Amino acid sequence: MNISIIGLGLIGGSIALDLRESGFATNLIGVDQNHEHCQQALKLGLVDHISVWPQAVKESDLVILAIPVNAIVHLLPELMSHIGDRTTVTDMGSTKAQITACLIPSTRAHSRRGQFVASHPMAGTEHSGPTAALRGLFVGRTAVICDQHDSHPRDLKRIEELYQVLKMRLVYMSSQEHDLHAAYVSHLSHISSFVLANTVLGLEKNVGTIFDLAGGGFESTVRLAKSSPEMWAPIFEQNREHVVEALSAYIDELEAFRESLVSKDFAQTKSFMQEANHIRRVLEKMHGVAK
Amino acid sequence: MNISIIGLGLIGGSIALDLRESGFATNLIGVDQNHEHCQQALKLGLVDHISVWPQAVKESDLVILAIPVNAIVHLLPELMSHIGDRTTVTDMGSTKAQITACLIPSTRAHSRRGQFVASHPMAGTEHSGPTAALRGLFVGRTAVICDQHDSHPRDLKRIEELYQVLKMRLVYMSSQEHDLHAAYVSHLSHISSFVLANTVLGLEKNVGTIFDLAGGGFESTVRLAKSSPEMWAPIFEQNREHVVEALSAYIDELEAFRESLVSKDFAQTKSFMQEANHIRRVLEKMHGVAK
């Protein structure tokens, strides 16, 4: 299959590796605004050649958008008007409502809506760029497909096969449901980590002290604070309402925790932690399936 | 050397493994209130035999307290009055100010203050009990020794050797400094994680949805939420003032982040994340030394 990957970063690069190895892709065309990323992707063997998107999509059976979510919204309507009848388009964005909404009625793009499948493979690391690409990044993780009834059965099937090749578990929900749940489970985690880093860096002007005192716990909790602001700012912008709601819930819970300390109600402090321990069940279930 | 380890959990058990393997311990005596933990520790070969503390400390050159910080404050003064002239005592508690303060003047215990070395090996996992013990848990991590001038040189040297055997980096500071920095770098990480778990569990009544949507990011950020409430409640109680201060700073930063979203000042949102990215330097430095 001829496949174009638009965006040769961590996600696009990792998909390229697995699609080539599995034989699902026979020809991989890479597109990226960043010239250095294009050269790295060629050098690393992620793609067979580099092109620009209007030409790449014409030659492709499948087009994968692995660019920041604001760039997807910007590009998708015009891109859909350039594809042929037998081309399927999917995106890997971390938001879904604004992306599906950008294919509005009364444009040429809308007439191709059925050839687009909105999806989100829930995997990643805190690193960026083609050199961050990893084999098997997606194995055992979940791929969400949104609003599947808006896609033609043939195109939907092609994207389901794509994720099966990547060895992902498929889950279906509406774009709205996706964005609500992603705000709590993924986007809030990133904010808690970014802000924890800011708080500690703000107090500990002497970076050496953080380094001296950081056990394994600190490291795992702030790992996501290394994530790309260019990728995350548009996600928070597009999913602003749900993210603000999730963040407000988090702040409320933190204030309740603080109040238990201020009022010396340590039985309550302990009770909060005992409730939090229930997260074990979720993580154990994840490990049971994923590894 | 005859060594008593009081508290056969993750920390006590892991130290036992490394002290035996290195030959630093020739005889390891285990003490734990939990009968099952004693049996597990014997079965796993962590210690040579089980005893009760008044007897164990009489037979030991070195006594290591690896119990929750409230239990240390409760036990330490009485324990110090039972040791002989050539016995050194150290503790592994995550707070230091209340522990050093419990050896107050005018008690018999105080006359032994010089034989006590207040310390904190900054390492751990989210698991508990003797079965969580790991070989090499401490390698490359930092051990903090507090108020070293209050310890006799001979006893201080013995504890420095202990941590060198565990392959740890030694850092010295006052108990007060330790507790302030630990609040930001370690204790706050745990609260952010416990409360993130509570927030997500509170919204996502259907645990399956968390499971479906949790990428690698969520997992690392909530890992510490599995930690033991029995161990952590006394830490937050003893270090209450610093922890409240750190938590308040964290809440303030979260509110500023939320405000950038509410007011649609996404340049500010991005700027917060760019600042947070500086944590890379700290983590890279840690990896450079630790691994």
C-alpha cells in the first residue's frame, strides 16, 4: 500500500517503522515542514522519499496526519479536496471534536467526509522528532476511533486494519466523549506534571538541590514536563472547556487535601490516599493486557 | 558486623539484600511488629533471624530504623537508652526535624545522641513490604545525612561507610533544610499523584474508560498514588508546615495555568510549558550520574 505520513515526529516516525516492518506499507512517502526532520527521516529509513502534501496525497491509498492538532484543523479541509476516490485519510490528533468539525458542510471537503476516519492512538513518550521514533510504541495500547458512522465502511475497515497491524486495541466513541475523557486521563496528567516542574524549579533556584534530592518518585511524576509545548498548547486550546473543567476538579481535590493538613485531620489525609490506592486496579489491568 | 534492621519493608528489606551481598553485614537480625513480614523476610533470606528490639539492639554494632516516621519518633528515645557504648543507630525516615528533636536533652536518651546519625536514603518504589525488596535499589541515588556535627565522628564514619557500600552519593544538610527541600521535591510529587488519581477516579466511575484511554503518560504520573498511606500520612503530619507551603505554591501555579486557558492567553500557556521544559536539565544530570 502507498502510504503518506504527514508529520515525521515521534508518532509519524514510529508508525512508519511498524508499517514497513509488517509489510502493510510497500511505499512510504514522508511530508514535513521541517527540512531537518525530512533529512533525518530519510537517513533513519523511516520513509522512502520526501514530498509535499498535494503531490503525496494524490499518489497514496492512505494518508496519515501526525501533526499538531491546530495544523490538522488548518490543513484537513483543503487536503480532503485534493484526494482521489480511493484514498483514505486519518489523523492521530489528541483532540477530536474540532478536527471532525472542520469538515463542515457546503465545502468540497465535506463531500469527502466519508473517506476520513478520526482516530487517536493513545501512546507516546515525552520525546519529539524523528529521532524519537520507536518500534512497537503502540503495541497493546488503545486506539480510539471517533464518529465511525460518518466514515464509509471501506475506509473505516482500512483504518481498523492499520491499528490491528500496530497491535492496538480498538475502542469506539463520539468525538465529544473522546475529548471529555482525554481531558481527565491524558491532558490533566500533562498539566499536573508541567506545573509540578514549574513549582519545584520556582522554589529550587539551585538546580543542584533538586538533583540531590530527587528519588525515583519525582522523576516519574515530572517526566511529562519534558513534552513539546508546540504540540500541547494547541491541544489545550482546542479542548479548553474540558481541560478547564478537569483542572478545576483537580485544584478542588488538592485544596481538600491541603485543608486536611491545615486542620490536622490526618485521618482524612489518610482516607484520601486510601481512595487513591484504587488506581492500582486500573494499572494492573493495563499491565495485564499491555505487557 | 552485627546489624539489626527494625522494619522489614521495602527499604529495610532492600538494605538487607545489599548489606549481605557486600559482606558489610555478617549477621542480620530482623525486627518487625508484623508477624507475616517477619516470616516472609526469613523465607526470602533477607535476615538471619528474627528478634524483638530490646534484645536485638543489645547484640548489634549497627541498628537501622526503617519504619514509618511516627514509629521512629515513638521508639527512638527509648531505644537509645538500651544501646551499649559501641552501637551506632541510624534511621531512614523521610522527615528529619521531628526525629532529631525527639532526642531531647534531660533524658537518658540524649546522653546517647552522638551515637545516632539522622539520615535519609532518597530511593524507593511505590510498593511495600518485604516482598518489594530490591537488590541495588539505592545505587547512584543520594543519601542525605543531617546535623552531622551532633553525631560522634566514629558513628558518623560508620554510617558514611554504610551508604558507600550501598553505592549512594552523600549529601549533608541540616534537618530543617532537608525537610523544606523534601517537601518540594519528594512529598509534593506524592500528593500531586495521589490527588490526580482521586480526581480521575472521581470523574471516571467506569474504571474501564480510564483503562481504555490511559497512555503511558497517565501511568507514570499516577504511579506514586499506589504508595502506602500508612507510611505517608505520618510524613505529611510531621512535615506539615513545609508540605502545606509547597502544596499552596503548586495550587497557585495551577491556578495561573488555568487562568491562561480561561482568558485564552495561549501564548502564556505555552510559556509555562517552555519554563517547565527546563526540568530536562535536572533529569539528564540525574541519569548521567545514576545510570
